[in-house]
Amino acid sequence: MKPKLLWLTSISCNGNSHSFLNYPYIDRFLSDFEFIYHPILSSKYSLEEIISKDLDCDILLIEGAISPDYKKADTPVINIINKYAIKVKKIVTIGTCATFGGIFKNSNYAYTTGLHFVEDKATFLFSSIKDKTISISGCPIQPENLANILYAIKNNINIPLDNFNRPKEYFSYTVHNGCVRNEYFEYKIDNHIFGKKEGCMFYDHGCSAPYTQGNCNKILWNEVNSKTRNGEPCHGCTEPTFPKYNFFTTKKNMGIPANLPLGVPKRAYLTLAGVTKAFKIQRLEDELF
């Protein structure tokens, strides 16, 4: 039997839906799962039928931030969530808005949050379904992350989760892990021209990769690329506090980055920085090509 999926959008730009359509094996996925409703893909039922009927569903997918005031087809989204949350085997929040509130937590709708968190603070509106929820943050998500989690649910594979209900397989390390610019990072050589292959962007150009948890540089987008490989800083889109201000500027205190690499004490960082600044490696100062 194909698992039946209900993809429900709340306060959203639909970016995660469009990202998922770039999954390289989407045709195979659609032969293994059935959408009873999806806002973009052809599906068996309309949204009005989802609301008016009591339909069978195995996995509820939620995209977008949650507010008691927000409605779809004249029905509060929280009512639709409550209706199907008690029926399904698992619930998956798709994207940083559905997980933490994201960019829409500052919308005009009252009390806009993620399903279980607003930034890093827990909410209680849906606390009764938290145990069956898996969260995949990102703006947008890595399509492979969602597909792999849905296959894991389909095959009854245990999925260890972190404190934000995110799969540890994807969020237990930082985006910095796997970055091809790590040698520049180690020797404090920043990149002063976006799009170039040389230099690190952490020290001056706002890269959040050393303190952002995600796997962008391990599986790559569409199996091809990532922001940092392409010469653009990581914006920290998987984190509870996303979005930050000044994406392309590193906030500093007395010349020291305000946000240090995850788990690195300030004293240790200053010691390491003092040692590495004593080196001048011409190979890293030159252009690669």
C-alpha cells in the first residue's frame, strides 16, 4: 500500500513545495506515495473535500507558519491540523516557518508560530501531537531530506531527533562541515568578492555556516551545489532565529565575530585566531585560476 500524504500549506510562500519539485527522483517518489492533497501537484481531492470529508491519511505534511487567525477555504488551518493530526501516523513540519515561525512570525496574523516552537521557545497549542512530529527546517528545505524521511517513515525506520524534533542525521553537525572553504577559514582568509572560489566568508561577509546546523554541504542542492561552494554566505536558514538582519555582514564586537563557531569557547577561539594570524600562506592568498 502506498502511504497517503496530505500536504497542507499555512502562512507560506510555497517555497518548500517548489523546492520539493526539484527532487531528482520525483517520478519514483510519486510512484511510491500518494498525495490525497497537494497545493501544486495533481491530487485525488480538492482542499474543500479535505475539509468537508473525513478521509484516510497516513502522514500530515505542514508547510508555513501557524496562526489561529489564518484560514484556508474559510476554515482555520488549526482546525484542519487538529482534524487530521489525530488520524495520521506521523506529522512532518516542512521548512523553518512551519518549524520555528520563520520569516512569517512577524506577519500581521496574531500569534504566528511554528507548530511546536516560536524561534527556540516551545509552544503548547499542539503539544499533544509533538511526539508524532518530525521537523525539517530550512528556507527552503533540502528536498532529499524530506524524501528520505518519508521513506524512513514508510519503512518503519527509527529516526533519532534533536531538541527541536529535527532528524539528527541531518542536523547534528553544521553547514560548515563539508564546506570546501574550510582551509581559508582555518587561516582567517576572507573572501572579498562574492562568487569567487577563494576565501572564507565567515569573518566579514556574514556566513553563518560555522554555527548553523544542517547538511547543505554534505548532500548538496540537487546533488550539485551549495551556497558556500557557489561563493555566497550561508544565511543560517535552518536555525530557530532565522531570518537575521544584514545577511552579508558579519556582526563583530571589538573585531571578533559576535557569533562564534558552534561549541567553541571565546577564549579558545581567540587563542586559535592569534596563532593562525601569525601564518601567511601565499598559496591561499593567490587566485586558484
